[in-house]
Amino acid sequence: MKKQATNQHDTEALLQSLITQCGQLIQEAVLPVARDCEDLDDRRRFINSAVELMGVGATVGEAIARVRGGAAQQSHHHITVEKLVRPLSAPGEGEGV
């Protein structure tokens, strides 16, 4: 029985680590690239990928809850994409001129 408890703990730790890594990947890679992407279709694809990744994380979280024998909790993730539009400077007014 002790070996099963150890395996369960190891599995939970691994799943928690995967969820954490997914969150970091979204924060550090997906969102910055999507934010800076000028093509709206590409931006949508990046955001959809992040949403899918969060869905996988939620599924893994539910699996952890089932492994623990508890009820799964529902969580929501919100992503805000902000588009900044700046006027172009007139010729001769840029940096280094």
C-alpha cells in the first residue's frame, strides 16, 4: 500500500509540474508573441493555442482531483489582448535623425 501512495504522490507532483509549465509557457511565450503579432489571423491562432493548452491543463487538474478522491473544482482563465496603435512619425522625425 505504501508503494501505491508513493506512486500517487509522484504522479500528482508530475501533473502539477506540467500544469505549472503550461502556465509559464503561455505567459512567457504565447502571449508576448500574440500581442506583438500584426496579422490578426496569426494572433487568433496563438490565442487559440493558449486556450487549448489551458484546457489540457484543466483536464489534468481534474485528473489530479480524481486521483486524490476529491471533487474537481472549476477554474476560469481570462486573457486580455490589447492592441496599441501609434501614429507613424513624419519623415525626418525619427530617432537617430
